[in-house]
Amino acid sequence: MNKKSGHIDDELLLRFLLGEASEDEILQVQEWLQLSKENRKALDTYETVWAETGKLTPNPVAVDTSSVWKKMSARIDQYEEEQKSTKTLSLKSRRIWLGSSAAAVVIVLFGIYQLLIKPESIQNMQIASVENIVKDSLPDGTHFALNNHSKISYPEKFTKNERRVKLEGEAFFKVEPNKAKPFIIEAGNAFVQVLGTSFNVSAYENSQMEVIVTDGLVKVFTIDSETMDTTSILLKAGEKAKISNENRTPVLVAENIPDELFWMDYTLIFTDTDLKKVFSLVENYYNIKIEVSDERIYDCRLSTTFSNNTIDDIIDVIAATFEFEYSKENNTYTIKGDGCAKKNN
């Protein structure tokens, strides 16, 4: 480092930004910062752009600083050859003049991002739904179903280390297992990472994000764009997490909403649910009417799962479970029985 001139070794600065500098190197950077306000301002700009370009990369990036700067120098040499009138950087010495404009700093760091973080240039694919449910599969064999007004974006070919997609709206995924290549979904304010499982992600714009796991294990995490700290939560089958737009922290929730996955495969999940609510949902989805001979029937509580069942199948199961009788006239079912004692909540 040349203190008098205001230059600092570019590779040293990169190691400092990556947190890989030695104590002696950190001291050199600190001494350089004390030379002028311009140096401090330049480093602040570096740190800001560095954080922005890396904030969506949850996995550590292995960096060969020497190789990176050689590539950077080659690119900048080519740029200067084409733009001789622009003298933003001094490349022969392979040093960055950090007292120059912030625009030059942004250009250099964007180049670093292209080399270190940005995946190889692969064509992105996109599938969207409007007023219908769209079912399809990804290049790795993962199956998904898009709910109404949803969109999924993914590369034509996944990288060597991960399978990453971006979701806007709601989708159900059945992920093809691959321990060597984790499946990662960018959705709203958070990320969902799995190895192989089935789960639902809801991340509509201006709504809190929700993740429901039906099989396997899922990690839901967020990344602080300023500190790069991560906050995560593990979900197993039958569990649900929410992430609000305000605090962006994954929270495990205990609530059970029976019809959350009905849109995808006509599944209704009831857990100690009173029949009044059961009948209300069934009436709504199957366009029928259910009447009871005794109001106490509504107090009976049901724990079961219906998946792609006919309405007759559902009524048969309920009647058999509580020893009811029923009759049907057109679209109206009449349930007869003694009912149940009301449960105190």
C-alpha cells in the first residue's frame, strides 16, 4: 500500500471485504482509512455495493482473489481499449484509485459480482397461471402445481451445486430427492430449502409468506440485507410457518386451516374440527346443502383427511364415524343422530 498516493492493493481490499484478511492486513486497511475522508467514503461505497450484490446468495462463495483480479483486470483492459477517452481505472498497475468517482467503484464491484456470484449464463424459463391451476415439472424431475395468478421462474439447466427457482404467488412442490443439490425457492421475503419433500408455498405480493409441509423436512430462512445474518426454522410434516412483511422472521404457527391445500389436489385436513365447520367447507366446495336433525350434531368433532373424494364418500365417512344416518334429496343431505356433548375450548 502506498499511503502517500492514496492507493491500496486491490487484492488486499477484496480479502478485507470477504472477511479473509489477516490482522496485519486489517491494520493496513485501517491506516489507509485514516488518511482521508475520500478513502472512508470509497470503502463505504464498496461495502454497500458488495452487500447488495451478495444479499441473495445464502451459501458461502469460495474465492481465489488472485484469479478474480486477473479476470477483472483483463475485462477492464478490454474496456479501456474500447473506451480510450474514459480513464476511470489505472490497470497497468492493477490497482484501483479509490479516490475516484463512486461510479467507477460500482462498475468494478458489479464485475466482481459477475465473476463470483452470478451463475453461468443460462436461459431462464417461466411458467404462469391466470384463472387456472397449472401443473408441470422442472428439469430435475420435481413436480409442481401453480395456483391462480402465480408464476415460477427457473433456469433451463440447474447449476452444479443447487436447484434454485423463484416463485410469485402460490405453488405446491413435490421435490425430486438429490442430497448433493439442495432445492431452493426464492419467495417473497424468504427462502425455502429442501433435499426432497412435498410442501406448499404461498407468497403473493403484499401478503405474508406461508409454508406448509406435507412430507419430509424443510428449512425456511431469511437473510438480512445489511448484516447478511440468517434466521431460519425447520419444519417437519404437518407443520406450518409464516413470515410477515414487517419483521421478516420465520415463525412456527399452530393453527390448522383444513382447506389450505384444497386448490391443489382437493384435500381437506380436519384435526379435531367441529362438524359445523366441516359441513360449511364441504357445502362450499361441493355446492351442496347439509341439514341436521339435532343441533348437537354440530358439536361432534372430526379428525381425518379427505383427498380427491366424492361428496358421497365424505358423507359416508362422517356418518360411519358418528353412527349417523342420512338421506339425500337432490343436492341436500339430511343428517340424523343423537349428536355429541359440546367440547369446552
